[in-house]
Amino acid sequence: MDWEETLNPLSPYYQNTMREQTQIVNLQDGLIAAAKRLMASLYPQLYELESAGYTELDSTIISECVKLSCRLNEIVSKYQIEK
């Protein structure tokens, strides 16, 4: 497999890569939304934070959810049974 084939939008490799990226982004979005909902339900004082607290909390949720989604994708890809 070469870069030309990988970057060709009609190539199956390209299409698989785009599908995988879409899955990862959708997982990230879902994890971020769920984490924020859970935080809000468990920490009512969340709405009384200073501005810096909101910023730090948001940054932490996003960065950790991005890492988690990538790791989960790696595990699924690694142990996926080939058909």
C-alpha cells in the first residue's frame, strides 16, 4: 500500500480510514456529552465554579475523552475477528 492509494478518495483503504475516523469522532462526541451530563448530575456545585474552573474542567473532559476513544478504537481494531 502506498500513499497515493491511501489518499485516493475512491480507494477502499481511504474509505476504511475515513469510516474509522468518523467512528472515533462520534465516540469522542458521545463520551464528552455523557461525561458532562454525569458531572452535572453528580456535582450541583459545578454551576458555581469560577471561569477558570469551567475552562479547566472542559479541557480535561475533552482531552481525556479523546484519549479514551482512541484507545478503545485500538482495542476493537486489535481484537476484531476477521470475516
